Amino acid sequence: MFAKSLITLRKGDKISCKYPKHGTRNILKRHIGTVERVSSGAGGLYATVRAEAGQVRSLSFSKIIDPIVS
């Protein structure tokens, strides 16, 4: 199941986590940013995260590894 910190994730929280490269690879990439939206879709729960450089990414909760929420 999801890490306890992901269940309490809210808009405006800072998140740092590892996520599979291109969503399916066995290579993990660290993503750091501010949560803009938490929602659910056909694939389950996801968070939209904006990095400091301005990149926006949608990260599926089921694929997030080692989340750190502050």
C-alpha cells in the first residue's frame, strides 16, 4: 500500500521522492518539488508536482519510492 506520508499529502507540501525513469524503467530518478494537486484517475491516486525549475510532473502514488514530505 502507500506510505503513510503519501496519504496525508496536500496541496502546497514539499515532496522529495524516487520515481521510475519514464514511469516504467528499473532506473530511479529523484524528483523534488511542490505539490500542486492530488487527485485520482483511472490508474489510481496521483500527485502533480512542480519542480523549482518549473517542470510539472504527474507522479502515480503506486510508483513513488522513498517519499519525504515536508
